[in-house]
Amino acid sequence: QVQLVESGGGLVQAGGSLRLSCAASGRTLSSDVMGWFRQAPGKEREFVAHITWSGGSTYYADSVKGRFTISRDNAKNTVYLQMNSLKPEDTAVYYCASRKVVRIQYDYWGQGTQVTVSS
């Protein structure tokens, strides 16, 4: 079992920045991929970024590339999402999730944190 707890959401003006955190606990995560997803009202959940615990390889959705940065602190078992140059269309509930590297589906999800970007 893996427990994931997100924090760091809030209200920010367009052009501003926020940093989300996802604290993970439970089993060893060295062979996991940690992802960030988001879901805006009335829309489907969409992928934002992911990172591998072991090698730190990253991948981003085109919509956030160049503005968001995913990172991890292995000692703290925490994954971060630094969000810069925020736009109103980034408004959503942001979720972190984990899966084994060999799996496609994410198995564990956090409760989500709200990010609201005002214009």
C-alpha cells in the first residue's frame, strides 16, 4: 500500500507560481513512477507530468512543458510540482499518483489539492 498526500494548492494570479508537494509513505517506491494529474470542472482528468524515483527521468504534457517542473526528494519521499507562469486554464484539482514502472495504470492516488488561477 502507498499513501499519498498532496499540499501546496491555493489561489494565485495569472503569471504567478505555486509549488505542490506530494508526500508518499508505505512500501518502498524505488521502482515507481510518480505522476501529477489534474481535473478541471466538467473536464476529464488529464496527465501533467511524471518522474521516476530511481533515475529521475521526467516527462511532461505539452500544455505545461517549459512552465512546470517535476522533481523528487528521495530522502523525504516527496515529489514536487513547481508551476510557473500560471494561466487561468491551469485551474484544476491536482492529484499525485504512483505506479510501478512496469505498469501502465496508476494504482495509488492522493486526495487532490485545488489550484485556482485568477485572470
